[in-house]
Amino acid sequence: MIKHKGGCICGEVKFTVNLDEKPRVFNCHCIHCRKKVGGMITIIDLREGAIDIDKSKLGIYEHTGGSGKIIKKHYCKKCTAPVLTYVAKWDKFYLYAGMLDDISILKTANNIWYEDSHFPFMEINESKIKV
């Protein structure tokens, strides 16, 4: 595990997070993520207890995902930057990758939920994705 720092655009939310040497990274193209940020998002699968963050600075928007289970979007109360997503279906937290101060550790990503909801101008070819 390697410790990394990050935060939101306004600097109100700061955190440290322990990530694997090769973290599990996903580009999510689902309709919920597209509607949240206007396009696909890149998220990092977090191990339990991996992030140290002051959750009192985060707002939460809760909705039902495609599985029928709850998804909680955690965002900075000041600048509204998305920071974390909790997916009840997997009982996991995911960090929005762009929140890291240094993204050089992020070498690969898997595309998920793109079959029916990615933008038509995006060519998604899993054989070209580095694993």
C-alpha cells in the first residue's frame, strides 16, 4: 500500500488514501455517472478503511442504481466536486481518480457499463486497454 494525497478543487476537502501499487481503476460509462458529471468518470476501487477524510465536509446525494440498490455520491459541500461514491451492490467506496494530487500511479483502467451508454463518438475497444 502506498499513501497518496488529494483534495477537491477549492481545497476544502483534503484526504490521504492508501492505494495498492497497481490500483483497480475503472472508467464508468453508466447513465448515472454520465448524468452526474456529463461524461464517463474514472474511479479507484478502495479497500476498506483506505481513506482518511473529514466526512463532515462532504454532502451526500443518494439514489437507486440499476441493481435497485443504493448509490451514495459524496461531494465537497463548498465547491460540489465529486469525491467518493459508495455502491451498496458491491459494499464498496470508490474515489474519483481526478481528486488525487498525483495521478502518475494510474497506468491502466477497465471500461465498465459502456455497452449501452457510452457516447457514440467514443471507440471502446477492450483489446486496446492495458491491463
